[in-house]
Amino acid sequence: MSYNKKKSEVNQLITPITFCADNKQPQKKYKDPLKNPFLIATSYSNEVGTAISEIAPKLGTALWVPALMYLGADIYDKYKNDKNKFDPSAKRAFERTVYQGLFGFALLPACIFIAQNAVSPLGRLAKDGISTNARDAVFRHTKEVLTQCEGENFENSEKFKQVLEKSLRNKIQAFRHEKKSTNFFKRIFKYNTVKFSLTSNNEEKIIAFAKKNADKMFLIKNALLNEDYDKVPQSISKKYRKAIPQLETIYGNINANSAMKTALKSYQNINIFQNKILKTLGGFMPIIFLGKPLSNFVEKTLIKKYLNQGINEITHGFVHNTKLKSVFNELDKQNTEKAQKEKQTTQEATSK
């Protein structure tokens, strides 16, 4: 066998061994388990709840629960682990509590609330010239008048509008007096709320809008009476058609009017829901545009530049003045014992 052939065979045997020796597995970069896209979305559930609270208040409140669960999991994870290493630290837990509290439960929800109220005046750009909050107040007041009106005031549209106008003007006047007696800071906070929006919009435009809304409502009423259901929103006609025969048979015409009032209140509820969609969309704007900047501001500016200097002292005092001291001491003891056992096992294995 030639020398070159033997050298080639030897190289074929050596090369795989050399490759295996040099091919060390690269250390995996740490990935925060709570940075999973689904879990991150869960952390924003309270902001989404705040944004949709105008159109779905119960769901909005319920959506705070997943965010609170994420908050607890995140704080516990950062306390327990230093990235992929088990190393309990009250300092990390405190930092994360400050971050989540400021960003997720204070600043961003506050921005959503401000955005929702800032959107309301944009409603004045519409033909009726009043804010979305003022429209909401008119729809709600119309529901109240519907409940109270009986007889001719309910049967006749002009009579109904007279009652509606008089009661609405009285309400606006009462709110103006209340506004004068409210202190400056409360006045600023309540400026764009549904209640005080009636005082910050043109009264005549509000009355004109209320009458126009009443005319539409009586068109629906007449359509229901004439069984012209194509001119009525399906949800309203369905409620009315289901209730009216039973009530007429059992209780007579008075309760038939009650069924009509229920149907007309449903119409006002539809108006309220549609009116609030604009505010809801406005509430999503801070989540989309301010979420990342606010997160960076809290984490990289407030915490790192201003809070970190005092965190060591705060966490030290917090731990040593509470029962947590014994908990942390026990954890440290367990970690030390674990490290010693691992070291001893390694030494025994090496000696063998």
C-alpha cells in the first residue's frame, strides 16, 4: 500500500474525532419565559379592559384578572431566578413590582382614560355639533323620560318632546349650579364626563339633537305599531314581537305600552353603544403608540436612573424587618447545602 493511500486513511479516521472535539455546543441565549407573545398579550389585558369599559363595563373589569395573574407570576419569576440561574433576590422582585405597578396599572391606564375623554370633543365636528359625551347624556336622559311618561305624553310625539325638552333644560341648569360649587381640580377631572358635558356644549344644539333623536324613536314606535318591522332594527323588533302578544293577552293595553317602552329603551341602548365606539377606539391609541415608549421610560429612566440608588436600602430594610428574613436565610442555607453536595459528588466522581 502506497504512503499517500495510508495517509488518506489515517486522515479519514482522525478528522471526525477532531470535528467532534471542536464542535462544542454554543451556550443558549436566555429567553424570558414570560416574554411569550401570548403571555405578553395577557399582561395588556387590563389596558384592553380599560379601553373597552365604555361599551362593555363588566368584561372590562374581568379583563383585569389575567393582568393581575401575570403581575404575580412575573414578580415571583424575577425574584426566584436571575435569568436561567436560580438566585432569589428581593431587589429584583421590588424592581419588577415598581415597573409593573407604574407602567401596567398606573401610567398606561391613565393615558387610556385621558385619550377616551380627549376623543369626546371631536364629536362636535359632526353635523349636530355636540360632543360624544353630550350625545350619551341625551340618550340616557331620553331613557329616563321614557320610563316616567304615561298616557298622552307617551302617545303623542310633540307632547313627549315638550316633556323631554323641559326636563333636559332643568337638568342642564342643575348641573351648571353643581359645576360652580365644585372645586377647581374636580372641575378639570369632570370636564369631559357625561354629566358635565351637558354644561360644556351649546344648550340649543343639545335640545335640537334630543328632539331629532325623539323623532327617530317615534318612527320606530309607529313602525312597530303598524307591524312594519323592516324599518326597525332586528334586535328591537324581535324583543317587541316576542313580548307584545303575551302582555296584551294577560295584562291588557297598559302592559303593551310597557313592552313598547322596553323596545324603545333598547333603541337608546343601541345608540349609546354605537356612540361609545369612537371613545373605545380612542382608548386603544395609547396601547398602540405609547405602550413601548412608556415601558422604556419606566424601566430605563425611572427605575435605573432614579430608583436603583435607593432600592438596595429599601429592600434590605424590608427584608430584615419582616418575616421574609427567615425565609431568605433558609433559601440561602438550602442553596449552600446544594452547592456543597454537588461539589462533593463531582470530587468523588473525579477520584474514581
